[in-house]
Amino acid sequence: MDSRTEDATRLFDAFRALREDLSTQIVGQAALVERLLIALLADGHLLVEGAPGLAKTTAIRALAARLEADFARVQFTPDLLPADLTGTEVWRPQDGRFEFQPGPIFHPVLLADEINRAPAKVQSALLEAMGERQVTVGRQTYPLPPLFLVMATQNPIEQEGTFPLPEAQLDRFLMYVRIGYPEAAAETEILRLARDRARAAMHPEPDKHERLPLADVFAARAQVLDLHVAPQLERYLVELVLASRDASRYDQALARRIAWGASPRGSIALERCARARAWLSGRDYVTPDDIRAVAPDVLRHRVLPSYEATAEGWDGERLVGALLDKVPVP
Ligand SMILES: Nc1ncnc2c1ncn2[C@@H]1O[C@H](COP(=O)(O)OP(=O)(O)OP(=O)(O)O)[C@@H](O)[C@H]1O
Ligand SMILES: [Mg+2]
């Protein structure tokens, strides 16, 4: 075995251990755990929608605790200001100058909780930083850390007094993940876990778990980019995205239901997520299944129904499902 494959095996094992460890802490939400790891490997951000108490906070905290990376959580509220996120210039009388105090956005792993509870100004400060990987305060521009993973959450209930994210800016999220309630067996396991946690909290011990060095995350990302994608799969992926813009080749009614399709950012996201999924499965090539498995989360927020289709109950999710049914799988 040459040193390159040896390193590949070591990294794969490290990520498998990470996934197993997260799955013991976040029970019955395998999709959420996988999406977090895909986002980490594909260098993207997640928007997670789910009812309260479904382990959203627990999941991102657990991931940060297993990485050599600091974590911050920001609760989005109507009175939050962009500076609360980005940081501010503070006057230092002793030095006679302003000094920049970085805000929580400079943490490598960031939870933006209930992102739709803060007004557009704050949302765009975050979305801009996510796109540009830098923050401008005053006349200065500050780069964000090399690892920058945002998980934003949205609660599907209680839409009153919220500020829905602008649909055009949703594109900045690599994936839009919807999570549901766990099954009975998982719920029982969650009870046991909660008891263990409550007991452990009474006798706090230092965390003995190893943290994954960021160099390993970057090395794994490089391997994800080196995976093989067969030309016919690349064509399939592109065809899916093109069909989201104009589906008339496949289905006239479906074409009329779509107002906006996915952008090139959408194709890039689809490719990267499919690669990351293949890598996480220990393969060095992408299968049609990798593309199809990530497509709903990658595309549901990038394919917008027409006005009439919305009235008939179509949303991005259903449109992506229809596209996956229509475009022939290689
Ligand atoms: N699938 C699960 N596995 C393990 N623990 C869980 C699971 N679902 C919920 N819990 C437990 O339920 C509690 C609530 O979880 P958490 O705070 O992460 O939810 P949340 O989705 O962030 O909720 P909110 O939307 O209100 O912020 C925690 O104690 C968490 O450990
Ligand atoms: Mg929470």
C-alpha cells in the first residue's frame, strides 16, 4: 500500500469513527448526521428546518466538540444587530485608537439559531459572510477562519413575527435539510441517553475524546475533490439542473410549474455533495445513487414553484421529486 492510500484509509477511518460517535449522541437522525459531515467535507453551510427539541443544537455542538474548532451559537431575535454577529470597533482610550472586537461569526463552527427571527439586515450580514468568507466592519475587511461551517435553523411552526429568508439568498446554503420526529425505538434510546447525560452532568469530567485536527478535514476535502465522476454521471447531474430550468423536454405541465430553476451554484453544490457522500461511503467514484440521494436537500430551496403551482400545493421539494422521476438515470 503506498503512503497515499494509507493516508486515505486513515482519514476514512477517522471520519467513520466521527460518524459513529455522532450517531450514538444523536439517535435516529442519521440523515442529519450525514448532512453535517457532507457539509464539512464539501465546505458548505446547512439550513436545517425542524420542530423544537429535535437535537438540532445537540448535533452541531457534538460535531464541534469532536473537531479542533471552536463553536458559537447566536440566537437570532428581532432586536439583533449586524454588529452583534460581526463584531465592532471599540475605542481604546489608553491606546488612543479603535480596536476591532471580533463577533461570534469568527468561530469556525457557528449555529445561527432561528435565523428567520432576525430582520433582513442581520440575515444578510450572515449570508454575505457565508458567500464572501470575509466580514467588513467600518473600512476594514477581516477574513473568516479557514474552516467556516454555519448551521442555521428554522422552525416550521410559529411563522408569526418572523422574517422569511429571501428566496434568492437561500442559494448560499449548500443544503436545506428537513428533519422529522424519531421513531419509537430511537425515542426510547433518547430517554436513556438523557438520563446518562443528566448523571454525567452531576460529576463533570474532562472530555477524553480525541478531536479531529483541521488538517485532516482539509486533507479529506482534497480527496473528495479527487474522486472520479464518470462523464455520463456528470451529464446526468447537469441534465437534472438544466431540467430544473426548463423541463419541457420531459413534461410540459412540470415545466409550467417551475418559476425558477437551480443556478450554477446549484450544480456545483450537487456535484460536491455527491462526491462527499461517495467518499463517506468509502468509494473513490460517484454513483447515480449519490447524486439522487443528495439532490432533494441540495435543490429543494433552489427550484421555485410558479404562482399557480404554489396554489396547487407544489413546493421545491415536490418539484425536485418530479424532476428525479423524469430525468433518465444513466
Ligand atoms: N435524536 C436525538 N438523539 C439524542 N438526543 C436527542 C434527540 N432528539 C432530542 N434529543 C434531546 O432532546 C433535547 C433537545 O434537543 P436540542 O436542544 O438539541 O433540540 P433543538 O432541535 O435544538 O430544539 P430547539 O429548536 O428548541 O432549539 C436535548 O436534551 C437532546 O439531547
Ligand atoms: Mg436548539
